[in-house]
Amino acid sequence: MPQSQDEATSTLPAKWRDRATFSVEEFAQIFGLSRNSAYAAAANGTVTAVRIGRRLIIPRAAIERLLAA
């Protein structure tokens, strides 16, 4: 099956490619970080995170930028 342009240029592993946002725990899994390190990265601005109620959400674009760097 041919890949779409988005799939061909994505730096995310295949199992994460259909996602627009990620939890901090998922971010930690993608980067091989501990949960605490991932929350620290969100708190200090290393990764862009959006707070919705009590939950922190990390946009796919923020993760793609870090993976491309």
C-alpha cells in the first residue's frame, strides 16, 4: 500500500502517526523518558504542552519538532 505524503515524512514511529495530540506519558514513551522527566520537560517549556482542565496535552507538531532537531 502506498504511503501518504504525511506518512512518508513523519518522524514518529508508525503506531503514533495517526495521533494529533499525546499525553505526557505517551510523550515519555516516544522519547524513552521517565514520567517525571516528561512532566519536567512540559513544566520548563522544553516541549509545548496545553493544559485542558487538569490534563496536559502535547501537540503532535511539538513532538515532530523535537524529533527533527
